[in-house]
Amino acid sequence: MQFPRHWYLGSIRVGLFYWLLLGISLAEQEDAPWQFGDTPSQPDGPRWAPPTGSREKASVLDLPATQFEFSYLSQLDEAGFGVNTVDVRHTMMTGYGEYPPLSITPGFAIHLWSGPQGLDLPARVYDVSLDFEWQPWSNETSSLLLGSTPGLYGDFESLDSKALQWSGWIAGTHRLNTKWLAMGGVAYVRQLDSNWLPIGGLIWTPNERTRLDILFPRPKITRLVRSTGQSTLSWYLTGHYDGGAWSIQDTPSTHVLVSYSDLRLLTGLEGVQSNGSIWKVEFGYAFSRDISVERFSVATPSDALILECGVFF
């Protein structure tokens, strides 16, 4: 799927609001005994958004670790498209000798669909995936991260070649100084016509309470709210492009590829407990929505409200 024309206007809206909140978040320059990590925080992103977050979560969680997430997109009217998603993943680390360890994350998700009126879509579709992350090289200033996620995506009435899809990425980081980290790479995105998407940008940590991920395709502002000996609580604002593609049985002998995309603006809270468990709750707004069949747009659902929550333990 190519980016819809209105996607670019939506990106401008996200960017303006994002930079407004940046000014607010930097209004206070307080110090606290807490530091952000060096890698982008992306635990809640779509499968193709690098990195998926299992490596960063591994720095906090004792592995193996389980992730459970639920998201709700409202169907506000007949032109709306409601989506309820339950996503479960389990991350393990494996290694041999002195070689860098490999992160392996099997995952399963179910998406419950409702609407839009006039479009015959299945009531549910599924994701079964196996995510691999490997950091073959890392030192005090630079690192290289590779990721690959093969999977089956569809209604599972029957399987065909369209259900087998793959996403992947390669990204490098380089620390410029104590406050700036540069990141760059490329991702292979399964639901885009062009497939290849440049990724990267800068991560700025102006003080010990604030972090700004100036990254495409997922910018993020994070602000420490509270830090005690037992837990930390952070607030964040993020915007990103989301979606997927699924093989749907059209007739007993034929399948079509149905793709969905939207732009999301989200704000939320994330807590990290002393025992290593992590929770998050976020609210947001989805717009610039599009449903395509075999790469041709067939519907532009109305905007939707978003509720997401998750636990990592």
C-alpha cells in the first residue's frame, strides 16, 4: 500500500502538536536520579517498526519474559471501522559461547473487526509471528541491530502464499555526545507497495527527566513524572503510522490481500516496578484511515478513539 495523499497532511498535524508538547516538556529543567536508555523505546509498535522493543525490555526484565497487550479502536458511526486487538508475545534469549545473544519472540494476535458499512470483511483475522533481533556489534559509542519477523497473517479459513509475509530492518546507532544519539537504517515493510522505508533520526536527552526521540517513523517525547526506590512513572506522547495486511478468503478457491493503515497520536503513562514488571496505559486518536483490497483503496473509515493497555512481566 502506498501512503494515502491525506497521510502527508496528517503527518504535518502530528508534527506541529508534537513540537508544541516538546516546548512544554522542557519548561522544567529538574534533576532526578534516573536516566533514559540509549536505544529507542518502541515496545508498542507495529511489527515492522524497528526495534520492536524486546531488547530494550530485556534490559529491565528477567528473561524469558511475557508481554500482553490490548487495544481498542472505536466505531463511532456507520462509516467507522472498529478494531479490538489482543496481542501476546514471549521473549527469550539464546546464545552460543562468546557470540552475541539472539532475541527470539514468538507472538500471537487476534483482531476483531466491525464495519465499515457496505464492506464485506471477516469478523476476525489473526497474526502468528516469530520475531528475531540480533545485535552483532556494540561498543561504548556505536551499535548495529538486525531484525526479522516472518509470520502468517489472515483469516485462517485456508492458507495461501499471501498469508506468509515478512518484515525486517537493519539499524545502526552512534553516540554523538552525552545528550545526542544518532540512528539510521532501512526497514522492509510488508504492507507498503514500495516495501522499503528509511528509518532513523536523533535521540536527544536534554536532562535526566526528559527524552525526545526525533525518529521517523515514530517520534516520541518521554517525561519522568515520579521516581522512588520501588518504581518509576513516566508520561509520553508519540505519533506513528500503523496497520497491517491479511490474506482473506474471497471464494472457496481465491484469496485477496486486505490492508489497513492509519495515523495515530497517543499519550500515555508507563510504570516500571522494582521487581522488573512494566505496565502502560495510553489514549489516542486515529485518523487518515484507509482500507485497501489488492492495493486498491476501497474505504476511508471515519476517525476513531484509541485505548491501549499492556503489561510486561
